[in-house]
Amino acid sequence: MTAAFAFARYDLLLAHRNLWAAISIGLMTLFAIVLTISGSAPAGALGVDRLTVTVTSLTTLSIYLVPLIALLLSFDAIAGERDRGMLALILSYPVSSASFLIGKFLAHLITLAVALAIGFGIAGILSVALDGASPASWKALFVLYGSAVLLGATFLGFGYAISSLVRHPGAAAGLVIGLWLIGIVLYDLALLGALVADDGGFFTSKLFPWLLVINPADAFRLVNLGGSTSTLLASGLLVPQDALPALMPQMALLLWPPVIGYIAWRLFRRIEP
Amino acid sequence: MLQIDGVIKYRDGRQTVTNVSLTVEAGERVALLGHNGAGKTTLLRLILGLTKIDGGQISIFGHPPGSIEARRLTAYLPENVDFHQSLSGKEVLRHLARLKGDRATRADDLLERVGLAADAERRISTYSKGMRQRLGLAQALLGDPRLSLLDEPTSGLDPIARWEFYELVGELAAGGGAVLLSSHALTEMEARTDRIAILRAGKLVANDTLESLRRSAGLPVRLRVAARPDRAEDLMANLGGCRINGRSVELACQADEKMALLSSINALPHLVEDIDIVPPGLDDLYRYFSAPEETRS
Ligand SMILES: Nc1ncnc2c1ncn2[C@@H]1O[C@H](COP(=O)(O)OP(=O)(O)O)[C@@H](O)[C@H]1O
Ligand SMILES: [Mg+2]
């Protein structure tokens, strides 16, 4: 475990020095401020406080931005070290290969969690200063934060898995962008297309809710935008509330990081440095 | 000690290490020589457990390659390693010291020892190739290794840094460490290593002290005889051999024929101005042992 912390410390220093940390924080802050200030002008007109509106727009933003930042932080983690010859050197040291991966994960998760805390924190404070907030909307902000960290952890895991699969960092970069496009953007479009074609049949009532919840980004959306009767998704997807067991999206979001983390570790163990 | 016993490695269906057996005792310095692609790096990686063995056995002080005990006793300098450019030499070496269980001050001492103290705080992106190589050497000295595996450690070093490097290797061996270092630069190793192992296409074709290798190869001594002005033709008519530049004639003979040849040259003072005697060097030996057997002269 000491070795894992040594790796984490080193990779935090690297994230700081290579400006990845600053870029993540800058991106989150910028978008949080823009979304909060531009959030539907007189929020009172909708009968909800400004923070509730902000949480909704932050959720939509996070679905795209959090996986993207996580993948960009992680794609180089293994392929890059291998390419530089550092992996061969590190694996000749008396430390476990798991501690190497755990250290990277800790450093990247801390980077992401700090960027999210600063971005969401600024959004929260700004909303309250502009309009005030109810306890319920504060709670929604905290749920949003926790689930965004889990979403980030999941996509860090995907990044490490891809980084272990390919030899060259450039190939890993291409693959993570592909994963982001397919998993976050095209997946929902495909589901939407299938819904339209199915027109309320078996797919719509039975299969679709499960297909939605196994995608970590959609599970994240369900956790944060799940209403009492039905969920209107930003992409126009509707989920009947009783189609899934209670807390299924929450479960999915909690299960993804250990599952993909394990897969990444197995792939990492396979490679010859 | 390091014990390698009939080790085999296949790559793409081809043997890249073929039945190699080699031992390196504590306190011994062994040079692993061979052309590019001879299998030096592969052999070192097999010893480290970075690559799986397809046959035979390796033991590092009784431990299997890649085991945590073996890794604790072993230092490795890879052939190509790029340390993170955005960090300083000190930051990288302190991190590696923590991984080896050494104190951070040890890293600072080693930076001093390899001559990087003045540049310790600068980013590695500003280092020259030689400075990066010295940083690599510094990490190989962490944790007082009992076995050091150094892959082309002197590439990129200038002659003085090379000399200093061999001093460090001498200290490692004097402290009871076993050192196995690979190289394709040869002359620098004379008197710097205790034994020389030559790999050719994955096979160990020589493994002995420099003296014994010289004797068993039976390579000729070369005599370069410089003629007096305009007498080179006469000199050649008397001695044979071949012209090597305008005024000199080169003769080759076995070590035991040397004295007889010298006295016959001595008998021609009106033709001879000067003599150079060139014993077979490491390069000649290396070329002899690393050439396929049928082409050996
Ligand atoms: N990862 C690899 N995959 C396939 N072949 C390899 C690999 N690494 C080395 N080889 C081959 O093994 C042989 C020995 O290479 P190497 O050990 O690097 O030689 P050296 O270090 O003596 O220059 C070469 O023919 C090389 O092409
Ligand atoms: Mg090599």
C-alpha cells in the first residue's frame, strides 16, 4: 500500500506539472459558471429555485464532460509508460503491479474529484447568491457530485483497460475518443432510433430500460434526473419509472467502477512491458 | 549469484535465445557482447522476469526471476528509458528511492555521485542524452543491489563519463555485487570486466576471461613497418606482407613467431624507419567469435 501511495503522489505531481489538473479544473469551472449564469432567466417562473435548474444543466454537461476528462487523464497511463520504457523499469522494482495501477487511479480520481468539487462548488455558491436554494436542491447537488465522481471512476477504468490493450499511446488516444463517441453520444441515438422503430412494443417496455441502465452515463442521468413518475431525458428518451427495480441506476453506478477496474487490472497483468 | 541454465526464448516461432547457460558470481563483472539483435536485451529481460522463459531455468540468489525477493536484490538499467520530462531529476529519483525502500536523502547522494547534483532541480526535458543516462545509472544504484543488470549502460556517455561509469561498476563489484552489462562497444571493456560472454544470434559463442579468449582464438599479431623514403618496394620484396599506406608494410604472424620476424626486420636497418606492434584487440576477438564458424580464418 505504501507503494500505491508513492505512485499516487508521483502521478499527482505529474498531473500538476503537465497542467492536466489545471485544465480539468479550468474546464469544469468555466462550464459551471456559464451554465449557472445563463440558466433559464427568471428561474422563479418555473416554480423551482435557481440551484435546481443549475443541477439539471450540470447533469447534462457532466454526462459529456466527466467521461471525456476521465478518458483523457487515463488513456496514456499504461501505453505511455510502456512506450517510454518506464513500465519495464517499474516492474523490475520490488513493488506489486497492482500498486502501480492503484496509484494512478488514486491520483487521477483525486484530480477529477477536485475539479468537480471546484466547478460544482462555484455553481452552487453562484446560484445561492443569485437566487437562494432549498435544502432539496442542495441535496440534489451533493448527489450529483457523488454520482459524477463514480461516473469519472468508471471511465478512468475504461481508459486503463484501453491503455493496456494497445501498444502505442496514439492508438489508445484514438480508441478512448471512439469509446466516448459511441458510449456517450451514439448509444443514446441508437436507442432512440430503436424506440421509434419499435413503437411501444417489447423492446420499449422490457429491453430498453435495462439497456439504458447498463450504460454508466445513462445510469448517471437516471440517478440525477429521475422524477417521481417518469424521466424525461435530455436526449428525449423516456423511461417508465416502474420498468426497473428500485435503486437500479444507483446500483449500476456503484458497480461499474469495481467491475471495470477489475477488467483493467486483468488486461494490465497480461501485457509484457 | 546469478545462474542461467539452458535458457530458451522463442519469438515469432524463432529462437532468439538458444540454450544459454551463464553464471555471474558475487563480486564479478561480466560483459555481454553481441551485435544488434543478438539477444542481449532479451536475455536481461528473461533474468528480470519481464519476459516469460520458454525453457531452462534462471535463479537469482536462489529466487526465481520476477519474484519479489529477486527484484529486491536486482537493479536494472533498461536500454531505452525516457523519464518524465516535466519532472526534475531529483523528483524522479526520490520517487524511485521510495519504491526501493531507500530514503530520499539517498537519492540526493546518488545524484551527487553520478555528477548530476548541479542539475538535480532542473526539468529532465533540459537534460542531454548523457545526463539522462547518468540519471538511469543513479537509479540502478538505489537499494544496494546484489545483482546489477545494465543494458548498454555507456551508450551516450562521453569518454570521461564512461571512465567514471566503470569506476562505479568497480565499486559495485568490490562491494560484493554481481554485475552483468551488455554492450556492443568493445575496446572500453578491456581491463574493466572480469569475464566476457559473446552472444551471436541467441547462442553463447564465448564465455571466458579476455586472456583465455585471446589465446583460444589464436589471432595474429600485426607488425606495421614504416619504410625509409622510397624504400617501401624494397622492404616488401624482403619481407612480404602488404602495403597499408604510401610508406608502410603490414605483416601478420602468430604470437610465437613474433621474435623471429622482429630480428629479420632488425637486419634491414637501411630500409626500416619504425615499427608498431599491434596485438589482437577486443574488436578483433569480437569479430572472430561473433562471425559464423565456417567463415573464421
Ligand atoms: N518484443 C519482441 N517481439 C518479437 N521479436 C523481438 C522482440 N524483442 C526482440 N525481438 C527479436 O529478438 C532478437 C533479439 O533482440 P534483442 O534481445 O533486443 O537484441 P540485442 O539487445 O542484442 O540487440 C531480435 O531478432 C529481435 O528482432
Ligand atoms: Mg538490446
